[in-house]
Amino acid sequence: MPGVDDGAPTLEHGLEALSSFFDDGIRRVVTTPHLDGAHANSPRRERIDAAFEELAAAAAISVPDIQLELAYEVRIDDPEADLSDRSLGLSKGGCLLVEFPQLTLPAYSNRMLEVVLAYDWVPVLAHPERYAGVGVAYGWISRWREMGAVMCLNVGSLLGEHGPEAERVARRMLADGQADIVASDHHARPRRSTTLRRGWDLLTEGGSSEDREVAHTLMVSNPLAVLAGTPLTPVSAVESAGGWFGRLRRRLLGGTK
Ligand SMILES: [Fe+2]
């Protein structure tokens, strides 16, 4: 999205990113510019919507085979936020992509999710592995999931792009079956290539059919389910003997498999 947040500075950078996605085999992209919950119905949103129209019109010419959709990454920073507009959500699925403010773990994280749930959204929590302190407070992740939230990892965390703590938490979530989706969080900044293909290669490097099935659930079928509003497939703790998951599981849990 050109010029609306810390993503693509210009339209050209947005189009470059879409071309890069296309080269990775991706045919459907949901843009999720940042939006404060307190500003969900403000002029700032109108600016975002206008930028989307600009991007969509240009993309229809330069990358016509990508289906482009608009949603938002809503920062839940205001217990009084009005989240009633259904067009805030991811496609028609009744899911709202949300994040906690400032990449920190709020003491009231369950209350913030309750704000979202009260509007009958399924919260899709962006990058749970990145909030400072979540490694120590790891138990929160299962509480959020029990509340009905979907956990959406950044592929960059698995690749070490967000530091060792985020990488460790992301990999632990995968080994525990606590991750539902792996997404790009791609910001289309200059000279930044997309990493979904690398993430796919990492998850399937062992070559086993179990690894491929898990990667497909995390990167294809569960994202599609979120967009369609259909039930997600649970990603069980992986017990594959071979490959990346197996090694990770043995290292973390000391298992024999
Ligand atoms: Fe975010």
C-alpha cells in the first residue's frame, strides 16, 4: 500500500512487491495496512482506501493475475474502539487481523481480545511471537487460542529476521501445534524481497509428506479458511521423524521420534 504507513513508500514499490509475490507462485494477496482501533472510522481510513484503489488499478495492468484484496491490521489500543464495520475484516470470513500496540505484551491482552470478540469477530493475532516478553509469558498463547483467537506467525520470524527470541518462540509454537497460519507481513520496502517461498522451503526441507501437509495447512489451507470463514484445520504438534520439524521437536522436547 503506497504511502500510508511503514510499508511501500511509493506505488512502484507496491507493484514491485506484488511482482515478487507473483514470482513466488502467489496469486492472491490481502493487503493489511496498519489502522489504530481508535481510528477505525476516521479520515485516515479514507486515505488508506484511496491508496488501495490506486494500487489495485495499477496492479490490474502490471500484475493482472494477482487477486488483490483490502483488509487492515487493526491495533487494539482502545477498549472503546468501534469495530462494528464488517468491511474491516479479512475478506468475508468474519476474521479481523489485530495486533497489540508497540510490539509489547500488554498486561490486559485478554481484555483487548475480548473487545474484538464482543464485535463477533474471530481475532487473527498478528505475529504473536514478536511481542516483547512472550517467550517468558508463553502460556498466554494457549489462553488466547482458548478464547478463540487464531495465531498468525510471520514467516520472517522463522527465518530469524526478527531476532533470536521471535525465532525461538515461533519455532516452539510450531513444535507445540500452537500456530495456525504463517504469513508474510511483507512491508514492500525498497530492495526487500518476499520470503514466503523461503519459508515454504524451510518447512518442507525434510521432504516428508507430513512436513508438506503441515506447511500446506499453515501457508495455504488455513489462510484460505480465514478468508472464507470456514473452520481452520488444527496443526497438531508435529511428530515427523525426519526433516526440520522432527529435529526441532527432538531438540525442544527431547523426544525419541
Ligand atoms: Fe504488525
